[in-house]
Amino acid sequence: MKTSEIIKRRMMLLACVLLIAVGCGKKAKKDQKTAENQDENVHEEKLAMQALFKNRLADVPKQKFRFSTDSVSFLIAKKGTVIYVQPGNFIDENGKPVTGEVDLEVSEVITMQDFINAGISTMAGDKMLETGGTFYIQASKDGKPLKINPKTGLGLAIPTVDKQPNMQLFYGEVIKDSLNPNGVNWVLANGPEKDPDDFDEPVPPKEMLDPLEGLEKNEAALHAEYVRAEAFIKEIDKDYKLEGDKYVFVGNAGRKVSYEASYVNKLRRKLTALKGYKKFLDDKRNFYKKKNAALYEAWEKYTQQLDEYESKMFKKPSFYELKLNESGPWFNCDRYPSTPQENYTCKIINGITKKPFKVCKVHVVNEQKRVHLQYLLHNNDKLSFSFMKNTKFKLIVDRGNKHKEFVFDGTKRDLGEIEV
């Protein structure tokens, strides 16, 4: 064989070896990249699962206040919630009212996005609720938790632009089961439940600038009587002289005005008796003046955050007012819907594989009715939920790292397969 042919064959053999080596190298790189992608997908799926099962209550933003329990305070939270604090409102572990400075942590869950972020459903057991807002209040002194004094309660005002009747106080039981996504179950504070069809007419907002706001009619009359009696006695002591059994005033041209001493002395005794009660009335009136000022300030803060409204539209504050007799610390202002409910069903599937997801969370939301329900689906679970009949709602499918929204008008009971 010629030398040139030998060299040629050797070159061809070398080229084949190089091609095989390059091919193997590309395959190795491809396999490595596929493995890396699989590892990345597995890692991403793991993070998504962690996000789905995470208890989000701890991540709800908390606001911190410090105040003195020795005087009246009105604490205004960022979204317009007002807390009325008076002496004796908080007790220690021994049931003794605390004095001095106290720390307070407050959380506000107001918008539907707040509810989704917090992982809180508007459910009392298996019954749906329409909400006016959910709140967390925890007082402490020197790092030790305090309780609300059940004898005095703790006043609270929750702003709203659409005040609804039949709103009631519910206390929250934090759900310990990590597989249950509801976060908090709500229990009616003062049972029995109101009949949803038994409506009370909403009370229109009061005139907040009345100096006697908060005083009952008899208290206001008593206050006016004290003011008149005090002015009368001052006039007697200044201008009248006691002559026998009468107090006498001599005016122009010798004109005399007189009052029986027995009447004046009786009025003095009544005025003395009223002085203690007057202090109570003055304190009460002063409390309501401060409260009204706080409500106006809170209302401004609340309405400025409403994108769909202009704050100037609302000249008078509108609030739900509650009295907390338990420490909670979670509670809300809710009502049972009056609209009849229907059962709705659907199946959530992967739009690519056409198979159900291993795990996904589904939120059922109606912002107008202020309802948020959530469900954790596993593998082939079919979503079944109860909702208000013929009422528009939104489904948000949550995969932990991805979200997709679907809107339904509520007329179809079987929503079919929903591809995500």
C-alpha cells in the first residue's frame, strides 16, 4: 500500500474518532444540561410546595404602639382602625389591672389581597362569612402578654365605605394543622347566631361635632341643670344678701328680687351632690371629643388608600364599632350572607400535561361581598365549594410561584376543567 494511501486512511480514522469524541462531548453536555434543568425544576417545585404549605399568619405586618394605661388613648392604625384605650382595659396573668406604659401589636387584614396574603378564609366552621375586616391585637408589659379586662372591654372602630347591617364580632381560632390552608377558624363571640334574613336597618352616622356627643339625653339634661344651678348660686353669692329667711337683691329704682333661703340652700345641696357626677359627665364628654377627633383622622387615613374612591366623597366617617371582651388575639367583624347559596364544582388541570397538579391552592374571591375562601387540592381532588347563588366570583389558582385568575358569573354550577 502506498504511503499516501496509508496517511489518507489514518487521517480519515482520526477524523472519525474526533467526530465520535465531539458527538459524545455534545451528548454529555446535553445530558448534563438536562440534569441541571431537572434539578432546577425539582428545586423550583420544592420552593413552590413550601410556599403553598407555609403558615402566612406570621408574615402579616404588625404595627407597634406604646401608650400609658393611666389615661385615655386613641390609637390609629395605618389603615384607619381606631382602638380606644382607657385605664383598667388590660389585666396581667393574675387578673390584676396593669398601670404605666404598655406595648401593643396590631395587624389589619382589610382588602381581599390582604386576606390572600395572610392565608385567612372568611369561614366560620363550614359557613361562609362576609367580612368587614380581620384584626390582631396583643398587648404586653415588660415582654409579658396581657389580657383584655372582660369587665371593661376594649373599644374598637373599623372604617367602611359600605356599612352593612347584622355585622357581628367573631374570635379567631388559629388552625394548627399545616395541611389546612384556612389559617384561622372564626367563632361567633356572643351567639346565638342571627337569622341571616333578619335585617336591622343600618344606623346613619351621627353628627360628630356635637359637643355633647356620647351623653345620653338624661345625662345631657343633668349637665345643663348643673350649669344653670352653678350660675344661679354664683349670682346669689355675689349680688344677694340674706335678710331673715330670704336672699334679697335691690336693683335700680329700689326694685327688689328675692328667693326663699330654703330654696337656695336646697339648690346648694343639690349642686354639691352633682359635682361628683359632673366630673364623670365632663370626662365622658371629653372622651367623646377626643374619640370624634380620632375618628376623623382615621377616616382621612382610610379613604386616602382607596383607589376606587376620592376621599372628598366622604364627609362623615362611617365605622363598625365593636367591644372586645376577650384577648383573641385574632378577631373580625363579619356577617352571615343573606343570599341563598349553591354548590359549585370544577377540576384544575395542567394546561400542558392535561393532568391534575400534584398540589395547588385555589382562592374563591368576591371583592364586593368581601368574601375569601381557599382550598388546598391534592392530585385528583375535584374542587367543590358553596357560594352565593348567581353571584360573580373570581378563582385564583395558586401554584406557590405562579398565579392565574379566572372570572365566573355564578350561573353555571359545574365549571368543568380549568386549565392553568
